[in-house]
Amino acid sequence: MNDFSALDAAISRATGRPFTTTTRSAVGGGCIHRALTLGDGTRRYFVKLNSRAHLPLFEAEADGLAALDAAAALRVPRVICTGSAGDTAYLVLEQLDLADRGDAAALGQGLAALHRVSDTRFGWRRDNFIGATPQPNAWAASWVEFLRARRLGFQFALAAHNGLGGRLAREGEKLLPRLDAFFTGYQPRPSLLHGDLWGGNHAYLADGRPVVFDPAVYFGDRECDLAMSELFGGFAPAFHAAYREAWPLDPGYAVRKTLYNLYHILNHANLFGGAYVGQAERMAAQLNAELS
């Protein structure tokens, strides 16, 4: 997008105030979309751009951010508007000046508060995306059935479609029918999840308040968010301590976190291949060994 007039008009309609881009600067760090900061000398907005085919990703992200904002547990960038102009899809968000360090304990407490937002079923009102991969969210009364069909089973089937069979397929065939065994004596409640809580999806405002973004929301077991926060690191010890003080974890989490992180490693294997395939194989084998 070189002509920003259509985007300016969309921002003007959404905010009720005229906006004309006078400054723009590229923002790095994204692996799917092009990101910019647009300004008119008074206001600034964070904008994601991609081809028109990516509009569903932006609509799903806007929906997730709105849900997290409504929960009022953690700060998120507020959605200004999303749509398309010509061949370009866009998502316009509030511009926040972010830092890498801040009140990690407040992040843990806020996440626990987010997880107390509940529902009677597992899933979400729409399908969304985990990275660039579709994430099915059709409602289910049973968490184990949701996990089997909408999460792990979906990723194993996608792996087979992508030609990642062999040992990975064999381990998956053994694991999926036996998922109930990981939930003996433990019945998770449906918690509102961020859904993609790796270290790169949180930051802090200048006053130390935590901010989360790039969600893949649904109602699921709260342990899913905690597990992913440990998968790639990037969260301070104070975050984990504050969460556990606010809402202690079940002892079975130590094993189930591998189960939940298998979903994300399978997704990485499907997106990027390489070493993630072997990592997924080893994780599935480890889980099967727990049941031997």
C-alpha cells in the first residue's frame, strides 16, 4: 500500500476525527504481516498490512483483542478498525510505546484474573488462527474431546497432509485415544485464554503495566497459557510466582504442560518443518511413555 488515503478515511470514520497520514515508519518483528506506525502530527496508530486474502486473520485478531479488552484483566492495544482497500487488508490498532521490562508480577496476577472469566463450554464463537494456521474452535462440552478433535488431532491430521508421517503419525495414533488418562482427578473449567502466550506477545508500558497482544483466544484449560509461557521462555520468575500465588496449579500440570505444548510444536512443524518435526516426535513419545 503506497497510497494511504483509503486507510486515512477508514481511521477517520472509526475515530470520528479527520486523519491524514503525514509520517509513517516501518516496525520490525513480525513474521506474517507488514507493520507500520502512521501519524498525523498529533495521533499515531499501529497498522498491520497484508494481501486481501489475509483479512480473516485480521478480523480474528480484532475479535480476540476485543474479548481480552472486555475482560479488563490485562491491557491490550485497542482496535480502531479493520478492513480492506483494493488488494490490501489492514488492521489498525492503538499505538502503544512498549518496553521489554516492567511489573512481571502484575502480568501473572492479570493472567490469573483473565482465566477466571469463564463459560459453560470449551471453544470460541468463531474459528481463528494460531500463527498462520487455522485454529478450529467449535464448541464442546468436554475438554478432552475438544483437545483431541480441535487441537492435537487437527495438527496431527495437518502433519499427515503435509507429508510428516512416519514416527510422528505412529506416536499420534497411540496418543490421541488415551488423552483421558492425563485428566484423572482433574477437571479443568473453561477459562478465557490468550491462546498464543509466548514471550514475544507481551510487553510493558512506561509505567510498568503489562500489555498482551496477538492473541488466539478461546475458552480452554488455563494450563495451556501457562505451558506456552514456559515453552520458549521470556517470562520473569515473578510472573510465574505471582500467578501461582493468585491461583495455584494442580500437581498434574508438570506432565500436562508437555501435552499442551505439543500442540504448538506440531504447529511449528507444520509451518516450518525442520527440527520441529523431531521435537514433536520426541514430545509425543514422551507422553506415550507416561501412559505405559
